[in-house]
Amino acid sequence: DRSEARSEQWAQEIRLNSSFDGPLNFNLGANYLSYETTENYYVFSNLFTIAALSEGPYCDAKGVGCAYIDPNPIDKINGEGH
């Protein structure tokens, strides 16, 4: 298998606290988080390749079950295969 990942994160926290003499005080705050990720996980198996080649180019009516072998070698994966 082969795994690729890309992520970003940005966070901000703002707090305002009071310190008054007496029984009444307050704590006010806000948090912001922005997060992005892109992950690609590839599984390579000779058994899957043999099974896909032996069944031929079969697809059912909904396009599910289509066998496709990506012709790209492992070190040249471009993310456009199936």
C-alpha cells in the first residue's frame, strides 16, 4: 500500500476575564478553528489485479463493479486511477 497526506490547521482563541472587587465577575471567550486535509490511500495487490483481469471489462447497469487496472507504475501515481 501507499499513503499520501496533506493537512493545514489554524486556530485562534480570545478570552476576556474580569477581576472586579465584589461577588460579580465574568469570563467571556471565543474559539475559531479552520482545518483542511487531503488524504490518498492506495492499495496494491497482485491478487486484485488477477481477479480484475480474469473477469474482463464487466460493468453492471449502474456502473458499479467495473474492473479497471491503473496502468501507472507505483512510483508515478497521478491520482486519476481507479
